[in-house]
Amino acid sequence: MSGRRERFALPLAVMPPDTLDRMSTGTPQAFTISVVTVLLAGVASAAQRRAGDVNGDGYDELIIAVPYEDLGFFQAGAVHALFGSATGLGTAGGGFGSQDTPGLPDQGESDDTFGDALAVGDLNGDGYGDLAVGVPFEDLSHADDGAVHVFYGSAAGFTLSGNQFWSQDSPGVPGVAAGGAFGGGLAAGDFNGDGFGDLVIGAPYETVAGFPSAGSITVLYGSAAGLGTVGATSFNLQELTGILDSYFYLGEILEAGDFDGDGRDDLAVGVPNADVGATGFTAGEIAVLMSGSGGLTLASVQIWHQDSPGMADVAESSDFFGNALAAGDFDGDGDDDLAVGVQWEDLNYPILYAGAVNMLYGGPGGLVASAQFWHQDIGSIQETAEAYDRFGTSLGAGDFDGDGRDDLAVGVPEESFSGKRAAGIVQVLYGGLGGLSDAGNQLWSQDRPGILEQAEDRDRFGSTLLAGDFNGDGWEDLVVAAPQENLSGATGAGLVHVLYGGAIGLSSLGNQLWSQASPGVPDTPEALDGFGAALD
């Protein structure tokens, strides 16, 4: 194995009670599993992904990755599928899959991390969501070449019929397989506006012009026959950002959104390791490729960092601007906007690594800078900024209160409170005519009234986030993962919470808790599985 990311780590913080609770008790629903030959799950980029309707019944599905699952092989990886219904998520019609599922090309091996990245989109335009699963450390012609499995949706859910296996060794795929961790980041969107979903695949460990782990991305376009190589393109770090250096990992953090409102998705690429100016070592930046009728090109690329004109704050060393991205229409004007995590932002020394979120708002010409700079010491935001909180580690966008404007969930997984180190919280900012606001903001933790489970040391609740409408009521819901939660004596087995939306926003009413110990969910919790490390 080369360049393996560490499974988990980090420190500290402290929190007062939530004065805007809006919560009531709920109990988990019991379901009986009906395993279809299915596989599922969405970015491992610390960025959220929206869920999709895989079987066309009007309810979103939830795909949960367990990339460190040992299935006869260390960290071979697996994914679970939970299907939506009028009563919310359940195991009926869902399933469990890995590379050892019969009928798949390749097989599970040590350190493959099947499910490390996920994306759902309608790649063949048949009205059913299709699933891409990254296996970035798959060994092919070289160690850690990486690969991507694609599973197509149907009225019966995911099927193995027509499944695809893509790598840089696949005929027609640009680039050369050479240990680049192809599949280390994924994003789905319709980049050429033809009605078929397309897939962007990151190879963050790709060597470019002799610079290791500079990174690249590859775009495969959809059609009635599914993904293909017609028009396939690739872009590397130098082409996309104008810089070339080692260990920038371009392609790990990807987010699609229609930022200029032209009906075609655009692509934001986080490069948090990028240097900015003379003093901004790993200050971070993002590159935004605007789409055209032919898809994504280098004809119109925006580069953003904290020294860009009009941006709040300034670029400083180790800010890691762009570590998480979330696209949503927060002001309801029809153009997608972009929230950018800055998880290592220092706020008035010595509040080191407190974290923050910068906002870019969409319009006819694409994204524009905003003075909005969210952190825990702004306005009426519940909680205060402390060292090592890492506000903005993860982001999730969805319309939780159904007012036609997206809202933003911000993960603060290193937040400590009540003597519990890195227990983690999630803070929610609601959208309005002027964009995001602190009015009515919410704070969620595993110690909130009505929430199933309780906070403990190093749960890191909020490490990954996802929005989707799982019960089809028109209000989007929020999935919050605590992939390091200890369960049944298994350290770091992981679990996932679901908070349902409503007219007043998210509440604990009917909230659910899912893990590999839940009735009807296959397998069992084991040490360091990381259930919920990626979602889609």
C-alpha cells in the first residue's frame, strides 16, 4: 500500500445547552430485510452528497459505506442500502454488497476500501438513480491504481445487470494507471445538459510531471446506454489551477452544482493543500470548472481562495480552505451557491483550528465572493469557538424547512462538551432571501433530547453529512454519521443518525439510528469498520 490515509484521529472543546431545541422523542422503526443483489452508497470528500431515488418510487435512498470492513481481507470494504418509504428509511428492498458479491468483476482484497467514495446520479436517463462506488486502493497493473464500480437502478432497486468496472486501464479512459487511487473522489451531475448524468472521478494520488500525488480528475459522460468514454476528458492539477506541486491530492474533494443557472452542472474542486501567496502554506483554494454544451472544459475556470477580492478573512498557513464543499440554493434565486469549509481556520489566536465556512453565491456569471464568514463566534450561533473544534469539517445542504431555500448543516466533529472529548456536534443555518442566516439556527448532538444514543469520547458525531427526502413529504432530512462510535465493544464500529425535516426545520421527531447492529441490517459491528465514513 502506498500513501494510505489514516483511519481516524484528533483532539478537544465545550458546549452549553441548545436554547432552540424544537425536539421531541422518537423510537427507531423495525424492519425486516429483503436482500436484493444490491450495492450502494456518496464523497468521501469530506463533502456531503445528496441522496437519490434509485427505484423511482418518489422516496430517496440512503447508501452507507463501510470502507474499512474486513471481509476475509483487511479493509476490503462494503456498502449498505436503506430504502425510503412513507414511514422513512428501512431495510425492505435494501441490501449489502462488496466486491465479493457474485457477478461482479474483480474481488475483495486487503486495503481495497470499497466504498471510500460514492456518488448517485441517473447515468442512463431512465429515471432511476445509479450508483458509483470508488475502490481507490484497488491493485490492478500497479498497487493502488484504483477503480470504480457502477450499479444501475431499476424499479426493483439496484441490479447487477449491466454493471460496469472502470479504471485507467479501461479502453478509452484518459490517463495511465500508475498508483493514482482512481476513484478516491466522485461527483455526479449533468455537465453537458443532455439529460443524462455524468461522472467525475478523482485520482488524488496521481503523479503529474514527476510530482507525486498532485492529482487529476476524469469525466465520463452518460448516455442511454449508461456511462461511456465518448467525449471523456481529464484534467490535472497544473491544467486546472495553473500550479504544480506534490501532495495536493486534486480530485479527492468534488462537488457539482449549477452555479450560473444555465441548466448544466458545474464542478467545484477543493484543493485544501494548495499554497496561496508567500505566507499561505496549505492555505487552500478551490477551482470551479464552468460547463458548456460539450461538458466541462478549461475555457472558463474560476479560482477562489481567502485572498480573492471580496472574500471574507485572508489566506493563512494551514487553513485548508476547500476541505469540504456543499452546493445548494441558499437564497432561492435559482442559481446554486457554494459553502466552503475551512476546518483549520484560526480565530483570534490562541483559538487554533476552530474552523469556519466561507460562502460563494451563484449568479449568471458563476460564483461571486461573499462577505459571509460563518464560525461559532458569529451572531447568535449556539456554542462558542474553541481550539481544535474544526467547524466546517463536513457540510450538508438541503431544504429542511421546505421554504424553497436550501439550508446548511455544518459538522463540528472535534467539539468537546460535558467532559467528552471530540464527541462532536452539528450546527444548522437556515436559508433566506439574503442567503444563509443565524436566525433560528440549531445545534445537534447525541445528548440532545429525544436523540437515540448518547455522546461519548471520540464519537466524532458529524464527521459526514447527507441530505435527502427519505419519506417523500417534501421536506429534506439530514443524515449525520458518527463513524468512530463504539458499539457492542467494537471500537470505531460507527453508526448513522437520521433527523427528519418539517415546517419548522429539523427535529428529533421520529429520528432513526442505524448501525450494523440494527435489526435487519446485515453483518455485525467490528472494530474500526467506520460505518458511515461515506454517504450518498
